[in-house]
Amino acid sequence: MSGSAVSRPGMQAMLKFLRRKRKQGLVVIIDDISRLARGLEAHLRLRGDIASAGATLESPSIEFGEDSDSQLVENLLASVSQHQREKNKEQTKNRMRARMLNGYWVFYAPLGYRFEREPGGGKVMVPDEPNARIVTEALEGFASGRFSSQAEVKRFLESKPQFPRCRHNVVLIERVTHMLKQILYAGHIDYPKWDVPLRNARHEGLRSLETYERIQERLAEKAIAPARKNISEDFPMRGFVCCGDCDYPMTSTWAKGRNDYYAYYMCRQRGCVSSKKSISRDRVEEELQDLVEGLTPAPELFELADAIFRDQWGKRAEASRLEATQNRVEIGSVEKQISKLIDRLVEAESTAVVSAYEAKVEKLERRKAALEEKVSKCGRSARGYDTTFQTALQLLSNPWNLWETGRLEDRRAMLRLVFGGHIKFHRENGFQTPEISLPFKALSDFSGHKEGMVPAAGVEPAA
């Protein structure tokens, strides 16, 4: 604890001992006045507590007395000790701030990083596997919409045995929120408490600044209701499947039979003709399999789509070089705006106006950093086509494979990626025509075109 505190455990234990041995007239010996306390107020309080406990204070470096001259010297030395403590604090803070201005993080490493000593001296953060990979997947999943809420990110992290948990063996939602808001994962440093503006960091980012901004936008959107406890591996379609009569999301339940338990979906909407009429979970999932497998494109069509994607990949790589030039022009425009705002900031006198200008400058600085990051990445791909589209192509070739993994997050991801919204199930007629997502819709429309020769009679009706 700080030397300015009176409630240090060692000091309190000493005072308790002195009070218990009050009649023995004990002596407290300190090597130097700074060993008692490093603050004038704390020194005086401890000095009084020792005296009230019936003990005296002695030191080989100073003579404690009750006359005015002795008290003056004692107070001066205590003030000098306090000054040394405060000066040391200022120097430490200034050195830490200077290192942060140079792009180094000086506090504890966030989850997914660890400190490693550099050859030239000092320490820099480096990715700490396997947590770095897990954190990256969680952040990119939330930014892309794969995880629709922080609760789903929490469940994903809890599904990873390597990921650290609290003493209750769960991942706290506070940790998830801190991860999503942590700009260090974007390879940047920002610490307003010490007037350290946004700047590039020396450590490797686990995600792009653009991804970070997208996450902040999603966090600022309308909050999603907390995940229900009964959304589990038992009922992965809860929240997606709706009643075909009233369009209200179905609930789920276990029913006890004579010898076993059985899983059901049912509608509980008052006034619905299907209210409280259960539908077997197995039936719903079997018909879901038929529906999803019906969306699987033919191998020839899938190969054609793969060829189209590869061609577009090449064209986008060329277009990204032109985009880099446009981004450089925009960076120049942003810099001019920042310069103008700083000139106005110098002349401003109102506190409210100054705060407004500072907020605009900070926003523009973030925009500039994002553009610079885009420029550095334009014209080159972090990964090749096959690596980038491997998961997407696997999903398109057979989306039901994602369901068969048995993992809750994979099954719900499949439902979000294949369908454009809720899917309606009628207890008698099964699934109604659902709205499917754009990739499957495009492949379906493309494969739906029919080709052939015009019949001999022509297209007009026969006379």
C-alpha cells in the first residue's frame, strides 16, 4: 500500500500490539522518518496513535521531542518525505505517458496478449495463443453479425475450454463488454485520462480499426433482449421458428411420458387456433433438414458460382488499388478539417464550445486512422481466395453440415445465414415458404432459369 495511507496492515497490527502491552511502556524504533509514513497527515496521525497506545517513538537518524524546534524539524522531514513520494509518482506517470505516446501499452496486457521483451529493451505486447485466436473470432463474429448479442459471444467463449473463466466457471458479461470496447485489439492506443490521443500502437492488432468501429456501432444500436436460459442445445430453433397461424415465436418444453421425456415446440399466443398444441421437435428438425437440403445448389452450379467469385476477387483486388488513391485524397481532406477545427479551438473561450470542438477533432482523428489503415491494406490481401472463402463456400455447398456439428452457436449461425428472418411452421402443413438469405436466393434464381428452343408453333396461340 502507499506510504501515505494510515490503514496499512503492518501499522495496524503494530498499534494493536502496543495497546495490548500498554503497561510495559514499549518503544517503536524506525530506521528513518519516511519508514513511518510518506505523508505529513499520515505521519501525524500515526505519531498520535503510538503515543495514545502508551509507547514512544525513537530513531537513530532523528531525535523526537515535544518542544517547538523538534516538532518543526520533524514536520519538515515528514513534508520532504511526502514530496519525494509525490515526485516519484509524477516521474513514473510522465515516463509511462511518454512510452504510451510512442505506441507502447504500459498497463496489464488484455486477454489474448502477453508482454515480451524487445531486443532493444523494454517490453511490447504480442499475441498470446490460443486466446488471441479465440478473441479474434469472437470480435469478428460480433462485428459481422454471426453473434447477434453479447450473450451469444459469452456462450461462444464458454464453449472454448482454453478460455479463462471466473471462479464460478463462467465468462462474465462484463469481460465480454470490455473486450468489445477495447481499442488495443485494433492495434491502436487511446488513453484520454492521461491526454494520450488515438495513435498507432507498436503491438500487432487482432482486428482492424474498421472492425472496431463497426462493433461500437452495433453496441450503440438498440439493445437486444438478454438470451433466455432455455435457449440451449435442446431447442436451437427457439426464437427462429414461428407459429404458422399467428406468426408468434414458438416456445419450447419437455414433456414427461410414461418412460421418457419428449421435446416439443408449441405456440402459447392467446386466441391462436394452435395455442398450446404441441409439435414434436424431431418433426420440426426433420422438415428443416428437407428444407435446407432443398436449397443446396447442384455441384455444377456451385462450381460456376466459385468461378464467378474468383473472377470478382481479382477485379476487387484491382479496384482496391484505385480505392487507395481515393482514400489518400480523403485523408488530406480530413487533415484540413482537423487543422481548421484546431485553429477555432485556440480562439474559443466557452467551455461548451471547446468540448464540442475537441469531440469533433477526436472523431476526425479516428476517421483518419481508419483511412490510413485502409490505405496500408489496399492492393494486398491478408489471406488468399481459398483461405478467405473456405468457410463460406463450405456453407454454400452444404449448409446442413453446420447443423450436424451439434454445437448451439453453429446451428443458430446456420439459421441466420440461410434464412432472412423468422421461419413459419404450421402444425398441419409444415414449413411455409421462408425468406432465404441473398446468396441462396441468388443461386436459386440463377438455377431457376429454363432454356430451350421455341416450339415450331411459335409463342402465339394457334389460330
